[in-house]
Amino acid sequence: MSAVLIVDDEPAICELIANVMRSAGWQAICAANGQQAASALEASSGRIDLILTDLAMPIMDGLQLIGLVRSLYPGIRIVCMSGCPDRVPPGVAFLHKPFTVLKLLTAIRGYHTA
């Protein structure tokens, strides 16, 4: 089963996305910021295939997380979820907030490996 790490400081949003991803056949893990996400990545032993991350978060924001993932886990795909498309780094897929379930599933299409 493919695993997705959802990183958003809004717990309700994180859980809603996790439920959608589980319905689509993914194992879903939630983190409230980049620091929690980094800990989850380290504990996952390489099982995470995709990261869905917000950009604006406390402690470690999405841009810092993306930099960390690119340097330590280059094989993990990343989709940025944000209302600010101008802050998304090059080469990172973008999902404009707010989005529908259909747009979420379209954005992650092709990432599923299970």
C-alpha cells in the first residue's frame, strides 16, 4: 500500500484529506508542521511515497520541509497545497487551496504505486 504524509497546521483539513486519501487506497499519516513531518519521515523507514504539504505553517514551514525532503529523500514526490502559487518552488506540483476532492485526486494521479 502506498503511503502519503499530509502536512497542514489545520487539524480538520489534515484529517479530511487523510480520509479522502484512505478512501483512494492510500495509507495516510498526518503532521501539523514540517518538524513533525521530518520526524514521521525518519520513522517511516522509506515507506512514504508522497507528501502533500501546506506552505504556511509554524515551526518549520512547507518551503523548509521541501528543501529537507529534496536533500534527504529525493525519491519522494511532493504536492504543495497553498493559496499562494507564487511561493511554490520549481519542480513541485501545486494544488490551489481551496480545492475539491476531484482536484486532489487528479493532482495525485500517477503517484499511486500499490
